[in-house]
Amino acid sequence: MTAPTYDEVTSHDDLVAWSRAYCREVRRERFVDVRFDLVEWDVSTRAKRRAAAVKRPKIEGAEVGTPLDWDAARTVDGREADGRPFPATLSLTWDAFETFDQAGWESILRHELIHLEQYQRCGTTGHGSAFKSRAAELDTEVRCEKFTDPKYVLRCRSCEGVVARRYRDCKIVSRPEEYQSSCCDAALVVE
């Protein structure tokens, strides 16, 4: 299947095809070390806080910056590797795709490629110094821009600073009086 142009993306299959083609292009042009035969793709219509995510198994003893011996690797639940990284899933969020322009979506994909590269090399990933350095090389952000507004904003009653944002009801939203802000040790107010 030939990938549609960005403006022709109208379905989840189109989004995966376009995103996969773009990521392959970045791999070639920017020397990103990712094996796409070990990457599954899906599209989420439920995610509200993340534009995309690399879903991967947790590997015992894995550390960013330390290459993993995939012949000896095992997951925390005991699954053993066969000499290559366990498959990971690149989950794309449809609402984020609809919110960002092409340059913004491309930046998100480059961000996720760094996570894939780190995972396939080290068995884990994170936003630490190695990620920041690679993000600068690939001209992407360390933190992706929010694409949806939170349902609840918690503020410090004293200084009115934002303490937290929540996308759904939870204990801190329903019982803010049980919590204090870290800035002023004051009560919280929910908007």
C-alpha cells in the first residue's frame, strides 16, 4: 500500500501508513537506529494526555545508556528474549493528529523514534540527558505539546499557582481539602 499524502489522511489505516512512511524516511535521512520489523502500530481514540506513545515490556535491569544483551534479556514477568528486542507498539493518538499541523505531527513522530531507538538498544527509555541530546539532533521537543485541555485545574489557594491538571475525576479532584500545595503549603482549589 502506498502511503497517502498528509492531507489525504482520513482513517486510522491512512494515519499509520503515512506515519510509518515518514518514520522510515527519518531513519534513512537522520540515521535513526530502529528496526521497524519489531514495531507494531495502532491508533488510539481514547488517549487525552499523550499524542503518541511507545508501549514496550519492562525489562529486568535495563538502563538508558547501557546497551542490553538481548540474548540474555528477560521481562519482569519472566519472558525471555530470542536475541532481538521484544516487539514494541507505537500508539498514535487520533485527536492529537487532528490537532497538530504536519510539522507538529512530524516532531511527535521523531520524539517517539528516539524512544524506540533507546528501547531497542537499552531495553528501556526515558527523557533524561541522552534523550535531550538526541532530541536536539532530531530537531524535536523533549516534552510534546498538549493537544487537549484538562478537565480540572488545581490551584494553590494562597498564590493561585497551578499545582496540577487532571483529565478525569480522581481523589485529588473530589477531595482537594485533603491536599496542600507544595508552593505555599496551602489548600487546593479545583476549577
